[in-house]
Amino acid sequence: MKNLFLSIFFVGSFYVNYAQLQIISGSAVAPPNYEWMAGLSYSYDPYDQFCGGALIAPDWIATAAHCMEGETVSGIKIFFNAYYLSQPVTGYFTADIDTFYIHENFNNTTYDNDIALIHLRIPVTAVPPIRIARTAETELVDSGKVQKVIGWGKLKKFAQGGSDTLMEAEVPIVAQSICNTPNSYDGEITNNMLCAGFMAGGSDACQGDSGGPLFSVDSNGNEVLTGIVSWGNGCGDKNFPGIYTKIQNYLPWIEDFTGKLSKINSIEANNTKVYFSNNVLNVSSKSLLQKIEIADATGRIVEQFQSFDSNNIQVPFHHANGMYFAKIFSNYLSQTTKVFVHQ
């Protein structure tokens, strides 16, 4: 395995740690897309961003192990809704870390098991989490399946800094057998990794994108986290697609920490729907509904309803116009969704 070097360039091919990688050949993300995208920063200023992450439950973020190696709880802040680092849009907010966990088998030479979990001091209710791909959803990472990757990383391989704007790019999954050929990664891609990009060169992650999400869309149109930006040879170079941690391989490890919260949004598969009409909040699902929490845009819970054990609920809701977040509990799982109230 060739050594990985961060921001050190050599004549010929080079390896880089994606803890500082950006999006190559991408486009700007339009607010309010991907609100679950988290930025890791060395201060409350988003311009100190150094890695990305994905909110997978109200108080848990998945990121890369190499982003957290050597870091401290007090030395890192989390931010959301910073589509433009220099001018965060309305809704931008920060969060403090309670603790974090680096995978015990992370290898900082091969970058195998490059995954870490961050536990937030206070759960985030203003942003709905992204669902993690289930082990059985192999079709989401089939060869050729188009994924998206987002981040504030470099826009060009030799750029001096990252992007001010959150960027996205589409990259297809490349078969492990192809990425492990002698003219590519020559056997260095393990079963815990995904290879995504273009063998001819093109869209890719780059320095500054590390820890950020690789995600797909399921049959219901929901975004699903499939990978974590990990490492690669160059940025968008021929024969060297980006390498991502395959998050499906780590569901048991994740659930050891998060418990049932790791399955956040799983009830979306039961076609749970929430809408407001005539001062009534309407909720329907194929699963039995057990509890509903309504929070305002600041995260303050304004209503709680429980003990329904029914598939269809109508509850009175008399609050000011605006955006609210409904957290729906069903069969020990939960889903957070936006509700717009117009009296």
C-alpha cells in the first residue's frame, strides 16, 4: 500500500487523505437541499471547516475516522445550513460535540474502516436526518448506480483552498474488480470500500470533502447514505475514482452506539405522510403510529401526542404560521419531517 499524503504533491501520481478534499467538476447546491449535511469546523466560524459529515439521527453524525484522529471534543464545532461559508443563509446554526468514536480497527495506512461517529451534546430537531442504507439494499451500490457526493472541498486539484459554496457532483459506482486492476488501485480496495467516479477522469471529491456523504436515492425518492468520503489517488484523475467507506458494512457497529436511532427515517418505507389542513395535523402510515412530537424552527417542542396505536391520526394544531418539524414514532423507529402551517 502506498503511503497517503495530505496536501503534498509529487510528480506523477499521488495519494491524498480526503479529510481536506473538494468537489471536482460539480455544481452549486441550492438551499434548502441536503439540510442533513454537516460541516466540521475548528471554531464557530464555518470558514474554519476542515471535513464534512452526515446527520444520521438527531444526535449522531457519521464522518470519516481520519477526520477525527488526533482531535478533541472541545476543538471541533459542527454547523448546518452553511451553503455559502462566507455568507451562511438563514437557518444556519452550530452544535457542540458531546463525544466521538473512531472505529477501533481504523487503519491510517490503508484507510480500511475509515468511519467515526460524533455524538452531539443537544439533539438537532431543526434538520431531518438522512437514512442509512440497509444491508439488504445492495441495489443502491450496484456497479453503475449513480451516487451524489457533496462538500466544500477543492474545485481543482492544485487549488490553494476549498470552495466557499457547497458543491455537488454525480458519480457512478465502479466495480471493485475494475478499481483493483494494476493500472488503477492494484488490489488496495477492500470490501469495506466503495469506488465511485469515472475511469476516464471527471467528477470527484477532493481535499476538503473528507468525511462527507456519498448518497443515492431509493425507490421512494428518499436520499440514502451509502458511503463516506475517504481517500483517493488525485482528484478526478484518469483510472483513479474516489474511494468511500461502505457504510452498509458498519450498521452493527453504528447501532452499538446509537441503538434504534441508527434506523431513523426507516418508517419512510411505510409511506408515512404528514400534512396540515384546517387547523388539523394529519399523519398516515402503514405502521401503527405511537407518538408525535412537534418542534418549531428553533427546535423547541410545542406539542406532543402519544398512545395512538393507529395508522391514521388527526390532531388539532393551533400555532402561528410557519415551518415546524414533526417527529413521528412507529414501532420504535422515528422519522422527522417538515410541516408548513398556514392558518
